[in-house]
Amino acid sequence: MLLIYTHKITPRLSYIFKHIFVRILQIPIIFTVKVEEFVAHNGPKLTYTKAPLGKEFFIRNHKLLFEQGINDIPINMSKWDDIPCFFATGEQSSIPYDIFSASFYLISRYEEYQPHVADLYERFSATNSLAYQHGFLEKPVVDIWAYKLLDKLKEKYPDYNFIDRETTFISTINVNNAFAYKHKGIVRNIGGFVRDFFKFRLRSFTRRFLVLSRIKEDPYNTYETIISLGKQYKIKTIFFFLFSEYTTFDKNVSYANTGYKLMIKSIIDYAPFGQLFSYYTMRNNQKLHKEKKHLKSLVNRPISKSRQFYNRIEIPKTYQNLIDFGIVEDYSMGYYTHCGFRASTCTPFNFYDLDFEIQTPLKVFSFAVFDEYLQETQQLTPKEALLKIYTLQHEVKKVHGTFVSIFHNATLSDMQVNDEWVKVYEKTLNNYIK
């Protein structure tokens, strides 16, 4: 047990200290504001104040954890050894930076509350982020800082029994296009035949005919393969189903389609699942509620996990809506346009709402890699994509964190220009257990 003295225990302080010590470092903590209690304590202890009380482990605090609301905070970035860091503490401090305030700034997504220019899809852009601008987007610096702090604590308290956590991996599958040809309706398939014919896509034309004639299986029906690989490598695999009305962006088969319903029911018997909320639910809580109600009535189970389609989240509005409708785990924290760690941590965390200054019950799982970014935006070869994935996995393994990936059922089909992507997926799973 680590005793922490500070002059004031605020919701921000309690939140971020528990994230770093309890969730990342597996160290139980208690707080005190009483000097005499702190002085009398014989075990490991730490002061988080402006000046040390004695020769204890001391970290000079920044004001951020004692403020409320959003303020204009100057960020002076420098390096802690070879790792970017900010909020320098001075010579008296046992570590050179207030990593608690810095971590809170990043995890709370403080910068997303501030004025910024959104991208084409009304999202906070990766290029606007501190992590991108200072070159640490692909490093979970909050976890790295925590382990650097641990090294210093071990020097101070060599007899304390510190425990390492286990590295985990969660594979998430977006099902926003459940079928390539089946259940698309007469009009959409006729249009597909015409496009394939006039663009000389004879393979697609023939495949569409064979699938609709029930001679071949739909190429996007890769679900058994995904479930089988998850079991083989003992990787938790979560399917996220888009279950909405058809729109310009939401082009899945209708949520009322019987074939789609049967497919969902067959999958959830073998794997955990969540809801992929449609494009326009980012601010529309009525649409969000309607989609959740439809899926819940189908599966007859609570819907507790979610992801926003196109990763469209507006903080804090989208998360506030999810909480209101009973979502307890969200997997949208990441960038559609870049790999890396949007909240600069690879440890799941409860969303902290700066509007109300409270820790919410919504647990956020930040993803590090997104197949469409690798494949379409970056146009990486399967070999290049795998190297990028391995690099990110290595960063997570070093701090015993949680690696979350996004793949699509369509990516793993044999319709891809390069059908090696299913091997990329399998090697991604296999690399976790090494």
C-alpha cells in the first residue's frame, strides 16, 4: 500500500492517481491530507505538493488537478530521457515531470474540449493533437511514464513487492457491410451487375451471379474463420454490428433483413458483440436510442459495448449520450486516419467528464491499429502493414498494456486485390502469444 499526501483531494487527482497506480502499476493507494498521519506512516509514501515534507518521495504538482473547467494551459514539451513529456517539476522533485497532470491532460482529452478545426467528417483530427505534433502518437506515453516512475519508486523502496500486470489483446471486428451481394435487394444488385459489366469487372460480375444463384457463399461471410482464429490463438474477439437504416454513409443491409438477423444470432452464440452506431448518431441521441432498441429486441440481451461508425465521437456529447443509454464499454477512441494511441494510453480507462468534473461508468478501450487506414489510406502492402502492427504491439508489450485492433469482415475476404490480408490478421493474433 502506497500512502499519498496532498493538500487537497480532488476528483481529478483521485481519478488519475488510480489510473496510474492501480490500473497500470497494480499498486494499491490511499490518500491523506493530514501531515501527522503521513509522517507516522512507515511504509512507502509519496507527497504531491509544492514542497516536500521531508526526505520522502516527492513530486511537485502542477495546478491542473486542482482546477475546474477548461482553461488555456501552456504546454512546454521537452524530453524525459528519450520520451516526450511536459509539466516540468524542478530539481527538488523525485521525477522531473508531473506525469499525473500530464496524463490527465491526455486521457481526459482536454485538448478536444478546446476550440479546434474539425475534419471533413466533423471529427477531432489527429493532426490537431499534441501527440501527433510532438511525435508520440504511436507511443503510449502515459504507460511509459508510469513505468519510469515505477523504476524510481523501486530505487526508493527496494523491499516493496511490485507486481507486473499481464499484456492483453482484444480483436474487434466491424461489420458495417455484412454481405458483398446477398440480401442487398434487387435494385442494388442490378445496379451492381451494370457497374461490373461496364467497368469490365468480370470477376465481380461472375461472383455476384454465383452467390445470388446460391452456388457460392458470399465472400464477406468470413465470420467462421474469424471466430475459429480467435479460439485457436485464445484472443478475445468482439463483433460490432451496424444495425441501422440505409444512408449515404451507412450502407449495410437493412436491419429488418431476415438473413442479416439470422447471421447476427449465429455469431453471438460464439463471440461477444457490441453495436456499431451509425454515422449520424454522434450527436443524435434519439437515433442512437432507436438503433440500440432494435438490436436489443433481436438479441434479447443487454447492449453494453459500442463503437461509433467512422469513429465519429464528439467529446463529451457522444459519450454522455452513450452513458444515458446504458453503454458501459466504448471502443471508438482512436483515429480513423492514423495509427497510434489517441488518449496516449494502452490501458482501458473510465471516461472523465470535464463538464461535470466526474469519473463516469463508461470504460474506454483505445484502439491502436485500423485495417482500412493501413490498406486504403496508406496503401501499405500486407508485409508493410504487418511491420506497422508489430511495432505498435511491441510498444504495448513493453508496458504490459492492452492492444486493441480493428479489422473488417470484408478485409478478410478473398475479394481483396491482395488476398493476403487474412494472413496479416492471423499473424497479428499469433504475434500476441509470442
